[in-house]
Amino acid sequence: MNPLIETHGLAKEFARGDIRVLALRGVSVSIQRGEFVAIVGKSGSGKSTFMNILGCLDRPSEGKFVLEGQDVAGLSKDERAELRGQKIGFVFQAFNLIPRTSAQENVELPLIYSGVSRAEQARRAQESLERLGLRDRSEHHPSQLSGGEQQRVAIARALVNHPQLLLADEPTGNLDTRTSLEIMKILMQLNRAEGLTVILVTHEPEIAAFADRVLTFKDGEIVSDEPGLSGEGVLPASLPEEKEAKEA
Amino acid sequence: MKFLRMTLVAALRALRRNKMRSALTILGIVIGVAAVITTVGLGQGASEAVQSQIRSLGTNLLVVVPGTRTRGGAHSGWGGASTLSVTDARALEREATGIRAVSYIRRGSAQVLYGNSNWRTTIQATTPSYLDVSDSAMAQGDFFDERDMKNGARVAVLGGTLVGQLFEVGEDPIGAVLRIKEASFRVIGVLESKGGSSFGSDRDDLLLVPFTTGERRILGATLPGVVEQIIVSARTGASAHEASLEIEDILRQRHRLRPAQENDFTVHSQEEIANTMGSVTRILSSVLMGIASISLLVGGIGIMNILLVSVTERTREIGIRMAVGAKGSHILVQFLVEAMILSMIGGMIGIILGLVGTQVIAHFAEIPFVFSPGAIVGAVLFSGSVGIFFGFYPARKASNLDPIASLRYE
């Protein structure tokens, strides 16, 4: 079977005035379906640029990026938008929910652009919210939700179109430790139980430790590609407790 | 189609999120559209009023007045020469084919006495055909006839103003005997009121007598047979312009003017005056509409301003929408739809307010209320295009945003 993601010699150059900055210098990697990958590195290492290219938000200056057997590097802006809507779900550090808009409407957002009927939109958004335990929060606006709840709404939104790939950019960066663990557990479950490919960008080793594979970036290159801890040792004893608390 | 409905829903949600701001933007368009509708309506009403007033003077009416007389290089002005005569009028009646009836007048002023009342008024000596030619009607009694004319009968027909000045309320003027310049005149009729003319003079302040009587008894006969005006009513259907050419031909012949010589008379037509008045009101209403359009333009700029603010404010939202699959065209359409909703709602309210305003002002200004569907269709289309026109720039700006930068925008 083809890998989900394959890149060959991916390079990205930015022009800052007269100075040219190479953010990526030849990244070649392949990620299989169902993998849970963490991308780590200091700021300026090129991990965000790499993430933007994987998310079809940006295109490489050079190199090849194949997503599900399709070369994405040559696609137009509109074609990339369509691809994002259908195959990729995004989770951001700042949650990025639309303010003064209910959770339900936020989750429906990707469906608006993929031509799903109004009734189907509502049904799928409800389903997605329920899956993340937010059934009774569907009419709440982001400002009425806690950070963890907001991030769960964002995950519900990312999943509503049944994507192939979930890209999480520092998903726990704005959350406290306890909530961070909760979110990471959700991502792990999605990966384990449903085979969703998850790629996570983080600079925190404790968060990266949840992944099965860790790619380390430095100066625009991958300097190490090692198996992760898969949550071992980072899943504290408190987690089962939390599960009980939720069930209660 | 499905997408358009989604966009509509999304746009309405976005506008609802900023109720106050949306309402104020709409208000700008409301004022603009209402101003346009009102000025167009009032302009049409005013021109209708002027037209009907001129029509009441009779559009097929032609007035011939003597030309100027030049003495030592000084022109005496229109009517200064005594070049028109009763025989000219008779000739026109006989020879011109495009003419229905001819009348002629001489005017002067005199003190009219009745009992203890007196009033100075215009004495107009004219022919029995005057009633028909001037499109007048009798309110009471009769007009004088050919026999009165031949006999030089001392009979008078009064205008409404004169009746009011000389007689008590409820007193019957018919049969009353008036004294004018030591002669007594019997009142045989009262003219129906014509109202003030469009130029402000009172057209009911006059007394009519048979031409022969007037010449002999009141106005003096130093120049017998000379008239001040020949009034001609053109045949219905015939153009007043053609009739005036015919009159010119006949009079030039009678006055033995050589081809190089100027006319010693002038033919004025009501049509001419009507056209002038019509174009005056048209110019006035287009100037007013121009001013009103400026307020619509300002309303449009308001939409553009608000949308620009909105695009900046919602940069992150635009980034999110793009990340979850919105194409540039989706964003463009969303903002255009928002602009159009604002302008169309404004347009609708503006039309209603404009129509109500027109009716109210028309009522107080005593102008007829003209309902024009064209202006309404125009206002709807115009306000819609204002939305598209002023919405396009901000919408394009939004659709060209870079999703990565937008997602990080604070």
C-alpha cells in the first residue's frame, strides 16, 4: 500500500526583503496511514513550515509532496482548498473557533464548503460533538466554554468531514497540564481506535512522548527519526481516575 | 445553489453578530434610497402640476403681438408698434386653414363703480369668440354675442375677483348696472375662475366688454381698428407650429413685407411656453436627484467602510474558513452577499420611507402624488449595485488573504 504522505527533497524559501531565508532544505520522509507522528524542534527549525505544506496551506518552492498518491505541489490555490476540506482536519494552539458563533455552527463550518445538505450538516455536527462528549455544549459560544472544551470543539470540527489526516499544531500550548493530558488522550484514542493518521507539532517532550514516531527538525532538516514512547510513562496514574470522573 | 443558500445563512449570521453596526450601515442606504425616491417622486409630481396648469391655458393657443417699432435706433419692445388690426384678424379667420377660431383684444384699465363699491381693473375689449379661443367657461349668465358686438351694446362679463370686490357675498351680479367712465354697463355674465397663472398674476381680475363698445366708450378710438393681441386657436390635431407658420405667411403678405424685412409682429405659442416650463422642471428635478444620489453614494461608502473594518476584524475567521476548505471565491461571495444584504434591506426600507415621504410632502405642497414603478425598480437595482460595487473591493481583499498569515493574525 502507498504511504499516506511522501515527500522528496522538500524545500521552502522565503524572501524577507533582500534576504532569502531557507526554511526547509530538502526534507524527504514518508508517513503511513494510521501513524501517530510528533514533529519536534526549536522555533525556526522549519517544523511549522513543514506542517503548513503538509496541510496544503502552503506550497513548497522545490521538491515533491504526494498525498494519497496525488502530487499536491503542483495544485492551484482552489484545488488545495478543496483538498483541505476533504482530507485534512486542523487543530490549532489558539483553538481558532469563530467567536460569537455556537459550537454547533463552528463544527458545521467545513461542511458548508463541501456541499452537504443543511439537515446532513446538523446531523453530522451533532454526531461529531457527541463523540467528543460535548452534546450539551452545542449551543454554547466559544467564550462560554473552557479551554479544554474549546479545543474539543475544534477537534470535533476537524473530524466532521472524516479526514484522512489530522494535523495538530501545538494543540496543548494554551492549556494547563491536566487538560493537556485529556486532549492528548483524545488524540491517542482517535489514532488507536479509528486508525486516524495524526501528525502533531510540539516543542514539549512530554507531549511528543504520546506519539509512536518522533521527527526532530533542525535548521530546515530532519535530524532524527526515532520511535516515540507511545504514551508510556507519560500516561500518569491520574488518567484512569479522570476517566472515572467523566463517567460519573 | 446549495452553496448560495449556505452563504446567505453565513452572511446573515455574520450580520447578526454585529447588530448595531449592521443597522447603522443599513441606515445610510435607507437615507440615500429614500432621498432618491422622494426627489424623483416630487420632481415628477411638480412637472405634472406645471404641465396640467399649462394645459389649462390651452396648448393649441397662439398669440400674435405687434413687433417692435424703431425710432432713431431705439426699439420700443414687443407690442410697441400698432401694426395689428381687426382686419388682420378677419383675414386670418378667412384665409388660414389650420385655424379653428380667432379673437382679438385691446386692453386698458379703468375704475369700475357699483353702488358704494369701486375697483380698478383691467378692461378687456374683445370678440364673442374669445370665450371659446381662450378656453374659458361661464360660471353664471352668458357671454356677449355678435349682435351685442354689432350694436356696441353696453354689456359686461366679469372675472371672479371683480365680483368679489364689487358685490356682497350672496348678491347676484347678473343684471346689475356698473358705471365705467361715465357710461353704464349691464352685467350679463361671470367667468369661471381660472386661478392665478403660473407667473403669479390674477387672471380673474378683469372685465370683458364687446370690442366695439370698449373701443368707443372706454379705451378711446384714437387708432380705430388697432388691436393689442390676436388670439388664435389652432385646429385640434393640427400642430400649433404649422399654424404659426401659416399666420406668419398671411400677415407678412398683408403687411407687404419684402423677404429681407423682419416680421413686424411675433407669434407666441403656449406649446413653446409649455416646453420651456417642462424643461425647467426637468432640470430642477435632475439636479435634486443628483444631490439625492450623493447621499446614496455616501451610504455605499459606508458599506465599503464597514466591510473593510469587518475584513480586518475577521481576518482570523477568514483564515479558519480557508483552512477548513473555503476557496477564495467562497470568501468573495460571502462578503459580497453581506454587502448586498445590507444594501438591499436598506433599499427596501428606503423605498417604503421614500414613498411615504413623497406622499406626505406632496400632500402639503399640493403637488399630485405620482407613483412610479420605474423609480422603485431603479432604486432596488441601484441599491443592489451599490452593494456589489462597494462590497467588491473589501470582498476581494478578504479572498486574497493568505490563510497562514490570517490564522496567526491577532
